[in-house]
Amino acid sequence: MKKKMSPVVKIILIITGIAIVAGICYLVYRFLTPDYLEDFDDDLDDFDELEEPDDEEEVVIHVDDEETEAEAE
């Protein structure tokens, strides 16, 4: 006697099969795709070495003319 599978079990098996195939495809894609971000990081590091850091910050103080005239009188 053959035992019939429940429709719920069939659906779960189909979903599991699709998930396994999708996971394998993703892993193959990640393995075969070159890592462009690594090259970008190397270029960015070279650019940072060329810049000179500013240790001193320029402070600008804005003074309203009306306040200075009122204080002078």
C-alpha cells in the first residue's frame, strides 16, 4: 500500500527545494563576483595620505555694527 503525502507536506517540500536552489545560486554569485569595494577602499586610502590635516581651526567672530556703535556711545 502506498501512503499518500499530505498537501501541506508537499508545499513545505517545494518551498524548501526552492530555498535550497536560491541559496546555492546566491553562494555561486558571491563566489564569482569580483570585489570592487576592496579596490575602492585602496584608492580612498591613497587619497587620504595626500591630504594634510589642519590642526588649527579658524574661528570667525561676527559682530553687528549696531551693537558696537551703541557700546561706543
